[in-house]
Amino acid sequence: MFTAEVQSWLHAPDPKRFPYDAVVRHFHSVGKHFVPTELLDLLAEARDRLPTLRGPWTHVRTLSAFLSTALDKPDKQYDYPTYLALSLLPLPAVDDPMDQAPFARSRCDRLTVQLIADTLAFEIAAGDRRTTLLPQMRPSAELVTKRCKHGLRAIQPALRRLSLDRGLSATEPVALARQVCSVVRADIAFAEQQALDLSVLPVHTAHDEYMFLRVLQAFETTFALLAVQLRGVVAALSELDVDRAVHFLTTSRAALAESAPLFSMLATMQVESFRTFRQFTDGASAIQSRNYKLVEALCRQPDRLRVDSPAFHSVPDVRQRVLAGHFVSLDERYRAVRGDLSSADRDRLTGAMKEFARAMLRWRNTHYRLAVRMLGEASGTGYTEGTPYLQAVRTIPVFETVAVDEQESPAGRR
């Protein structure tokens, strides 16, 4: 019986011995939206035991995060962060000590590589008929090849920075993806593997939802990195360290550019499959992305109309910090110090800001075009207007102090 393992654990609860495999296996077999009440009640009982558990804090924290993610629907707390199980992923945070900022990229490189390699491993296993996970609407061999091609393009720069590209010899996308998956699997630590295993709980059993979840997690990883690095830009300018500020901006622009192939990967999603599982994702929308709003607020102070819009009401903690003036934006810092910079330093800095702004506008426009393809005129899943909302916000200026000319911006190109 699918509840036996949890019932047994409840008799002798130990955070290190929770039956994750059995629980995840059942969630995968039916989809999170369809998990029986009997199992959900047992998981809620397990969560009630958390305050009494003894053992390493990391194990208790992992169990707490997993149970919150697994129980989000019955708790009526289901949203974008819980759908993506972000609390289980080792993302850098904007409030991390600033001396950790230089290491954020390597952390995000590892996570992005692991997320996409895991996606490719699932695609290949399904194509080889080595897994029964999410069996509905399997993609064709041609689609799997395209997904491998785009996924590999997205992670090749990170593989190179992590020195995980040595010895890769295949040229055909699926064969190369097999090699990459083997290399990443050999490099991964236990805690990293556990985070991967626990952080994909699809709402349905349609095959493509696995890729959908992983790509969105990878985008969240990118924006977590941007938030940390933009805060690093602001801190560097406080010390008039233009070299460091330009470095963080250039790295941020590169991160956005490197994530672009993930849109191509998502574009291989079968529309029928997407619309099938999307029926059960009401309440979870990218409008609730905390990291995206942090990036927006760190670039420039959002105007009051934007702060009072559904976008910021969907991330109340970020909204409160903006209203309380907890963030110093790059715009604000640049205004304060530009008179103290040499002409050459000012040109370098504004050039880097323009390039980052162009990359952000390009990202927004690509997101909008993909949403139009997948959603059409349908409303969004976070109680938003869907594509009309994305169309309205895609041209919001990234900065006020440094403008991107209309003819230079992706939206203005013909």
C-alpha cells in the first residue's frame, strides 16, 4: 500500500530516514493534483512532528521544505515558488553577505547544469523506454533530438567554466547529451542529487511537464544570480569601483544571453501536452517570481503604479521592501556617483548598463512571443491577463538614467 512507508516512519520518526522515494514515486504516478487524501493526511501528520524531531538541522530543513511543497495544494498555499519547489534548490539569495557575490555564478552554473542535464537524462530515458515516469504524450525522437540540442547550447558555457567539458567527443546531440549526463552524474554531490530528486513534483502525468518545470527552475536560477550581481554592482559603485561594477553587469548580461536557448527548448513543448497539465496549475504563475521582481527593483525604483500593480502585489515581501526603501537601485547609485567618475569610467559603465538593458528587453520579448504561441488569448495561471499582461510590461524601461534607443532595442528592430 502506498501509505505503508509513511505510517511506518511515523512510528519512529527520523528526519534522515523519511521515505522520500516512496512518496515521490506516488506523486509521480498520479500527479500532485490527484494525490489521495489518505496520503496527504499522513504527510500533514509528519509535518506536525517536525518540532519534535532530533537530528542534523539540514535534514530537518529539507524535510520541512519538501512537506511544504508536497502539501501546498491542500494547504491552499500553492503558487509559483511551491510549484517549482524553489525552497529545495540551493539558490543564492539577494541577502547573502556581499563577499559571497563573486561565487554566485559558480553556484548557479552547477545548479543550471544539473537541472538541464537531469532534463536531458529524462528525455533520453523516455526515448529508450527505460522509464515509466510521466507516460502521457511522449515526444517523438525528432523532438528529443531538438531538446538535447537546445539544452546543450544552454549549458555549454557553464560546462566549460566548471571544467566538465573535458573528454566530450560526440557530435550528434543525443549522443553528446548522454556523455554530458554521465559527466554531471559523476560530479554531483549527495545533497545536490537529493535536491534534484525532490524538486520535481508535476501536477499531472503528461511527459512535457518535467521539462517545463526544469526550464522554469533554470530561469529562476538565472534571475537569482542577477539579483545578487546587481546588488554587487550597487555595492561596487558605492566604492567607485567601476571595474567590479562593469564585471558584474557583463556577467549578468552573459547569463541572460546564455539562458536564451532554454526558450528554444521550451518551444519544443507539445501544445496539447502543455494545455493538458496547465488545467491544474491555476494559482501558479511567473508573475509571482520573487527573483524577477528583485532584479526589476534593483535596476531602478519601480514607479508607484507598477508597485501597486498585480505584478508586485504577487510578491508582497518584495513590495513591502520596495515601499520601505530597503533597496538602493543601480539607477539611484549611478545618479549619486556619476559626477565623481572620469569620462572614460562613465562611458564604460553606461555602456555595460545599456548592454544589460538590451539583454533584459530581449529576454522579455522572447518570453512574450513564446507565451503567445502556447497560450494564445487564454488568461494567465496566476489570475493575470496572460499574454496581454506580458505585452503591456515588456517595454518597461530597465533603467531611467541610461536609455536604450527605440531603434536599438529588440522591440524596436524590424
